[in-house]
Amino acid sequence: MKIIDKGQGKEAGFSFTEVVIVVCGAAILAGLGLPVLDTMLDHYGIAMASQQIAGQLEYARMKAVSSNEPYLVRFTAGTQSFRVEAADATWQSPDYPLPRGITWNNGDAGPAIDFQGGYVMFLPSGNIPAAGDGSAGRIKLINRSGVRVDIVVTQGGRIRVTPPRKSGPAPF
């Protein structure tokens, strides 16, 4: 009985043409996926920014209640940032910048930050002032894709975040 080696004389591997076809196919798939990834990252960025602001608002509210002194969150339109402060300015957090690609939304009706005085103040009761500086208002955010989110602080100190939307007024 004779054993025949059919692979004799041939080398294993891929030809240059096969490698080029696979690389071109991968490039086409990546090109199709990048716009979807970019949109997804834009949506993620605005969701993260709105949750970060809402979280700092909640932190200021809890700090006011636990320390029995007013705390506020100040929004600085020119710097695209915000920070938590004690009402007497003895304690301050670092400035929190908005993520890249997220800005205050000045394009829709009304100002992007409509808290009187540019801040919202939480009283030791957890509420906010009934009128004047630091009273109820909203912050409007927008990303590069035009997706909008509003963060609303109501008279009783309730903090609400609107669902992301591409156009139209905020639902509340």
C-alpha cells in the first residue's frame, strides 16, 4: 500500500489578492458603521451631561438639607460649566465642564439657563426660593446632532430631565 501526500509542493497561506479583498471588505463595513457610532456617541454624551447636572443638583439639595444651610448650583453660560457652592461661598466644588460636543441650547425659545441670577438655590428644607434669584427654572442642552434635553427644577425643588428629542418643545 502506497501513501500519497497530496499537499506536497504546495505552501499554506493566503494570496495577496485574498488579503486585499478581506481588508477592503473590512474597510467598507467600518465606513458603514462609523456614522452610526458617531450618532450613538452623541446621544450618549447628552444623556451623560444631563445626568451629571441632575446629579449635582440632587447633591446640592441633599447637602442643603443635611447641613441645614442653603446650597446652590451656579451655571456659567460663557464657560460652558457649572459648580456647586455654599450660599455664603465658603465651600465650592470644582467647575464641571460640559462634555465635548454638548453646549447650552440658546437656539430654542428663551434663554439656555433661565434661573434668575444664573443659579438655583436649595434651602435647608429641600425647596427653592419662591421667587427671585435661585428660584425655579430650566437648563437647556443641545449636542452636535441637534438632540435636545432640558433639566427642570420646579418650585418644590423637584428635578426632572426631559427625554432626548430632536425637535419640538420640551414635554414639561
